[in-house]
Amino acid sequence: MATIHLIQGFMGFGKTTLAKELAKKYNAKHFACDQVVLARYGRNPQNFEKAYREADDYIWQETAKLIQAGQDVILDYGFWDKETRRKVQEKASKLTPNVLWHQLICDIDIAKQRVLKRTQENPNELFIDENCFNKRLSLYEPITDDEHLNVEKHISG
């Protein structure tokens, strides 16, 4: 039975790097919502929330097809808050009983440096400045034991 691997962590934690490693390890299809948004709407979409919802819908449709076909899928989103994780766990569990969370742990200052450098050096990444990083950080909640998720922890440095 196929597995949905859910990558959890904040910006700059190394989610995509881990997702690519897991994709090779499990011969899985890797989806990153940011990459779908970038490909469809550009680096700085006018309505990011709408673009994100449309990309998310597409990814879940593809995920359902792949899981039915017996292929593992990796969703590289971040899943920053508890309520989002609850909903995603429920949604993923309807597709397969095999749902594995991969929680990345990283120093926030290192993560911020990575994001700012990536934004400055790579025009093929979503635009995230320090103000955006700091505002979004207030929305981030690491996974806690009371969520009762099947979690593997990964340290990123």
C-alpha cells in the first residue's frame, strides 16, 4: 500500500532537500506547492492565497491518482499549524492508511539566512523578504506530541 509523506517545517528548514532525498529513497512523486504556484503564476503572484488554493487542489487530485496506482507521494508544503495538520492528516488518511510526517527541526536564524539568500540569488524562487519571513514566523507551530501523528524527526543545520 502506498504512503503519503508529509514534510513539515518552516521556510528555510530544508524541506525540499529532504523531500528530494525521500523521493529517491521511496521512488515517490514529489509535489511542492510553492513550485506549482511559481510555475503557474510567477514569482510574486497578485493573489497568493488564490494561487495557493488552486495549486493545492491540483496536487491533491494528482496525489489521489498516484496513491490509487500504488505510488508513494511526498507533499512538500510545510504544514505550519496544528489545525492545518489535522485537516491534512484526515484528508491523506482517506487516500491511504499509510501517512508519515517528516518534521524538520532547524535554527530560525539559519533558516532566515537561507531564505533571504535564496530570494536574492535565485530568480526562480518565490520572493520572500525579511519582513515576510518575520510575519509568517508568527504563524508557525512545530508538531507536538498531543497531535498523535506518525512522525519521523530530521535535524537540519
